[in-house]
Amino acid sequence: MEKFGKSQPVARVEDQRFLTGHGRYVDDIAPEGSLHAIFFRAPVAHGEITSLDVSEAREMPGVHMVMTAADLDAAGVNTAMPGALAPNRDGTTGAAPKRPVLAEKRVRYVGEPIAMVVAETLQQARDAAELIECEIEDLPVHMEGLPGGEQIHPEAPENRAFDFGVGDEAATAEAIEKAHSVVRLEVGDNRILVNSMEPRGCYAEWDGDRMHLAFNGQGVWGMKDYLVNAFGLPAEKVRVTNPDVGGGFGMKAAPYSEYYAVPEAARALGKPVRWMSDRTEAMLTDNAGRDLVTMAELAFDADNRITAYRVHNICNLGAYNSQFAQFIQGELFSKVLTGVYDIPTAWLRCEGIYTNTAPVDAYRGAGRPEAIYVLERIMDRAARELGVDPWELKRKNFIAPDQFPYKTPSGESYDVGEFARLLERAEQNADKGGFAARKAESAAQGKLRGMGICYYIESILGSPSEDVKVEFTEEGGAKIYVGTQSNGQGHETVYAKFLSDQSGIPADKIEVIQGDSDLIANGGGTGGSRSVTVQTNVTLTAVSNMVSGFSEFLAGEMDVAPEAVSFDDDRFRAEGSNLTPTMLEAAAMAREAGREDLLSWSATAQLDGRSYPNGAHVAEVEIDEATGETKVVRYTVVDDFGNLINPMLAEGQVHGGVAQGIGQALTEHCVYDDEGQLLTTTFMEYALPRAWDIPMIDFDTIPVPSVQNPMGMKGCGEAGTVGALAAVSNAVQDALWERGVKQVDMPFTPLRMWEMLGGSSAIAAE
């Protein structure tokens, strides 16, 4: 491990400035004198805009502009927002209705932007927006995530956006037909609102004919490409930056209307323009997560070995295609379709449906948590119906270590795995043997107790390629320019420490620079748990090039052949020479010699393949029969993240992911009424988990190094969420099974649990 990172639990260096109020978030750094933008949004979920009068708003004090779709069109802006299209089972591609920057003739969800007001102060913009007169003729709404209903887009009959399939449909059907036993389960995966600590925001400014957009996203190059296309500008005329970002979780990866309208306003007015979402606005308009229903079938032979797996899910896309929405519950779901089990044949069908709700896109895990949730829920149900221990059913069906590399029915190639070994450690750490006694203690207090197990696997996503640049400064330090973007994960600590470990440059002399399309040519951004794996991989390439380049230069200084120079213990050495410079000293020598070419190093590198983090999550819950209150009281995780650079940060990522999974399982639920009005628009109605909802999390790792990258790493950013949903849900099912409740669905709110336990019927009987 010494070669690729010292695996030391180093505290995050960026936290000092965050905790002392010195973070540079987008709303902190907007240029002085920026105008303020406010968006006038659709008050109904579906309707034709019969009239839009902004004349009175334009005359209000301080107002510089009121922008509509017609204004954008007159300015020559391409107002069709991007959305990737999935392949259909019949060989066609998914529906591609236009998603306009500002509504054109029709609105399709509450909160859709119709107009933008730009004024000198925020209050002036708000006051003016109140005077916009917009008449909308209501149309029937389609709220159920099923085919049919009022058609939202002419391009999508029955509101079906796509119909995706992967696997062997015929072979799977035949195996299910011939199976000794078949277990079936339908489960819902509730819609959640992301609620990053920092809401979305941006500002835009122009320097002559050159645009600069700063927004709090998950990377700059995708947004730059979209702006180049929308404004018809040469690439060199667009700069996009991400400052400090207070949470993203996939939601901030996509483009939004504001990031097009605000730059056009800044161009038209010749002044910088800023916009910042408030919390209710965010709940109405941010891309939501999850929201699907899945029917799963698992076939077994007489020895309880799985012979086939068939899944049909129907996912709610909201009113439009968001950036990656069509791929999440189909292609990304399929990456881990069969999990960690040796399943001969499988078939996944995924239908995407448009509804009159806000768009849905990636949320921490993006398809992988949804897939593992279904699989691990039906594995738990199968154990109950087959009358076997769920732990033993897993062991019997695990892919064995000698089967790797393993090709899954959906086409993934797992490189390594030792699943039984991790499960055994989880059984020990969770004290499975002591559960019966804990269950009895809970019963004595009038509470039900259940234990749930989930064994997850995750596929790292995103581009396998990444860029980096390392520059040596005149002050005697170095800068590393990275292609990913921190949303709070600790990149400044990890990347500086990794470069330090490889080059010997002290970490406190390394400055990490990210989120500026002018400073590094390309980058894949943050998402899919890719960041550390791809960025450290390319950093290794850069360091290797630096060592070679400095060795050749120093050979002349040492009067030896280049091949005689080595780099050991953070110093260059050559037999017969007293010179033993460090990397920084070599850079200083090169600067003095006029070798500017040795002071900046750029590299691009690509991983050989994906890595697959995996592990076991064990949850224990207590349920108060009188009130339905459900608490997670014990939580155990044993993960295989391969080799770790910084175990402390990896554990922090797991804690955060588990907390978000527990939140979805116990408290979080995005609710619309029948007319498409969002009912959960503040934290009074939308219940994020509180500190007391999250137990202490016992975290352990068993590294099984990946062979798909030279560091043996596997990503860890999303793993906590991937494992948490089914672990908690299976624990609730375990607790309620003995009460005759055979089906439980998230979220396990007190009211829902009380009703499941017969609370409402008991009152009726009285």
C-alpha cells in the first residue's frame, strides 16, 4: 500500500475555512453591483398559457428587465435544454419533447419557470414579479407514474418516455417457468427531495463578448458545452466556474433553466446578474430522486439456488427529460441488476413515464440503490417463503472468489470480490448471536425489534478518463489542477495528500485548484463515486512524467546518464553524486536553469475498467407498537473499498450515505396532491432525518483490491446509501412479520407503521 498511498486518517484541511465562515460559495462571491434575478413560476401543474402580461412589472422601480420565452427566442438563444435519450426495446430511442428554458405556451409542473425579473435589489425583483399577469387555462393533470392519462407531450403517447430492456427475456421466462419455486414481490421506492445544505445558485458576467457563468454544480465542462451550444459561441468565449459547493448528491450535476436565462440577462444588460434559490423554490424545482415501482421475480431450484431473476420497473420522470433521467432506472439500474449473486439468466424491463411533477434525475447512487433495494428485499422475502436463514441464502448464492472476473447477465464484468468473507465479519460485528436477547429486551418494553441484512455491490460510473495539471510555483510550492469538483467530500485534503505521498512535496505546500474551465482543458466532474479513483489514477501518470523529466534534467547536473537517476524516499539520487534534491528542489533548480518546460505538467489517463465496491449492512430497528414510531438502534457496515487513501474520509462518506438512506426509509417523502400541488414545500412538511434518527454506525473494511486501476481502489461516495435502504426495510419487515404484516414499504413514518400494526382498525373496533 505504501506505493499508492499511505492510508492515513488525515483530518480535512478545508474544514477550517468552512467552519470559520471563510468558504467561497456562489452567493458570497457574486460581483459587487450585480443585479438580482427572480423567477416567476407556474402556479398550476398543467395548462395552456392564454396570456402573459409583464408590462406593469417592467415599469416597477429598480427593474432592468423582465424576460420571457419570446425574449430568449428573439435573442437567438437555443432554448431546448439537453436530455440524454435511452434506447427502446424495439430499436428506437426514447421520446425527446422540448424542455424550454422558459415555458412556451404550456406549463407542465408547478414551479416551471415562465419569466425572469431582473432588478437592482432582491426585494424590487420580488415586488415586480407579483405584478406579472399570467392567465393559464387548466388542463387535466397526470400524476400517477403509470402509462395513460392526459397526454403531456405529443411525442410521448400514453406518456411513455421510453421502454428499455436488457438481458435475455426468453431464457429468463423459460427458467422461471421451469423453476422449483418462484418468489414474487412488488415494492415502491418513494420520491425524495435532495435538499442539499446550499440551495442552487449562479451569477453571470460578460467581458466584452466572453461569458462567465459561476454556478454551484458538480463540474464545469458539461455546462460549458451546453452554453456553447445554446449561445452559438466559440468554446474559448465561454468560461464556467464552480466555487465551493455545499452538497450536490447528483441533483446539482444537471443543467437548469436559470443557468441559461441569467447569462442572457447579463449579456443584454451589460451588467452581472445573480440568482439564488430559496428553500421552497428548491423543493419545487430541483430534480427529485427515486420514484419508481418495481415487480421482481426470483426463481430457485430444489436446493435454493437462484436460477433466474426478472424485473419490471416503472419510473416517474416528472414533466420532462432531465439530463440523465432516461438512463437511471434502466441502464444504471442494470449495472448491478443481479447484485453479488451467481444468477444464470436475468431480464430487466424499465418504462419511463412523464407526469405533471418536477423532473427526476440522479440522487446519491443513481439507479444502483434502487436496484439493490429491490434485489435485497426479494432475497429477504425469498428466505422467509422458503423457510431458510437469509444469511445462509446469501452465502449459498454468492459469486465465489474463483469465479472472477465474472460476467453478469446484464453485461457487467466484476473484477474481484470476496463476499462471504465480508458477510462473516458483518455477522460478528453486528453480534447476530446476541440478537435474540436484544429482541426479548425490546419486547419487555413493549417494542418490536427486527434485524435486516443487505449485501450491496455498486458500479462506479462516469467517464473512466480524467485530466490533471501540476505546476511548481515561484514561492516553492505546487498547484494541482483537478478535473473533478468537490461538493463537500474533502477533495482538497485527499488530492493534496495523494500527490504528497507520490512526489514528496509536503501537503501543506500543495494547493488544490478545481472548478474552472479556463485552468484545465477537460474534466469529468463529480458523480458516480468516480472522483478519487480517476483523479488519483491520472495523478500517478503526472508524477511518473515528472520523475522522468526531472531525472533527465538532473542527469546533466549530476554528470550521469539519465537512467542512473532514481527517485527514492522522496529524493532524486544517483550513484557517485552528492546531489539528492527533493521534487521541489529539483523544480527550483530547473527554474534557475531557465527550464520552464519542467515547471508545468499535464496528463490524461484512463482506467482499464470500472471497480465495484461492495459490502454488508446490518440494521436493527425498534418499533413502538402503541405509536408506530420506528428507530434504527444499531447499524453495522463492513465495506470493501479496495485500498484506501484516507480511511477517516471514507468512513465519513459512509456515515453520510447511511444517514440519507435512513432518511428515505424512515421520514422523507415528497408528496403532491391530485392537482399537482407540492404539499412538502418546507421542513415543516418534509422531514429530513434529525441527529437522533441516526444511530452510531459501526464501520469496518476488508480491502479486496481492484485490478482495474493501479491503486487497487474502489469508490466509496455512494455506497452508504446503496446499502442502507434494504437493510432498514428488511429490519422493519423482520419486526412486523410475526405480527402478520407481510409487506412493508418506505417511508416507515409513525402513522404508516401504526396503520400497518392495526392501529386504525383497533380504534374503529372501539
